[in-house]
Amino acid sequence: MSEVGAALKLLRNRLGWPQKKLASAAGVTPSMISGYERGEKLPNLPTLLKLLEALGADLCDLYCATEVVNGRQPVGHDLNPRFRLGQATSAGSPAPKPADASTHRLLPRGSGAAAEGDAAIPDAVAEALTEWLATMGTLMRYVLVVAARPR
């Protein structure tokens, strides 16, 4: 299982959501969610952002969830309270939205297609960003561990 897929599964499970609900909320298929969670494929950046938005999560939540699934305590940050054990919402509840969701949209609403006036991300750029994101957890852990060392 990939770290990203395992982290997405942890966030989804902490909300008490089945794969179908996340797929519907993010505008993807349940088989895509299943493939990500089993580590068979890695979401590209636009899809990852749609999944996080549907969950009401951000990249910090994804990082912390990655640390949790790897058995490490997140350094310098913790999971948002809505993803901590015992905080799950019912399967019928909508995803909690980040406080700034109305002003800082990650992607246009709807099917994921760019809205009029929005710049499209070329596939090569999206792939490069996806690859970059896959390595950021390691870099973040290193920086946070070094910064936390007593001097």
C-alpha cells in the first residue's frame, strides 16, 4: 500500500465514510479510490486535491495521516481534530469544510473541468507535481526532526 493511499484511507475511515461516499464527493469512481488505497496507483495532483477537498482536509492533514500510518508521531503538527479517533461523523453527514474553503478554492467545483478563465494544468506539470508531492513527506520529516533537536 502506498503511503498516500494509506493516509487517504485513514482520513476517510476517521470520518466514517465508505469508499463510495468519498468517490461521489470527489467526482471520481469508487474503483479509483480502491486502487489508491491498495497502492495500485497514485492519484495525480488535481485528483489528490479533489479528494482532500471532499474530505475537508489539507496537505498538512495528509502529511500527519502519512506519519500515523507509518507509526510515527507527526512533528510540529498534528491531525486536525475532525480526523482524530472518536471524532468520526456519521456516514450520512457532509464533509466538514475547512474554515477558508470559500476563499481559497483548490479546484473549480463540479466535474473537475476548468471553469471559464481558470488556467488548465498541463499533464506534464501535473505529473511532475504529483511526483514532487510523493517525496515531500520525507523532506518534511527531515526538516521537522532537525528543527526539533535540542541545541
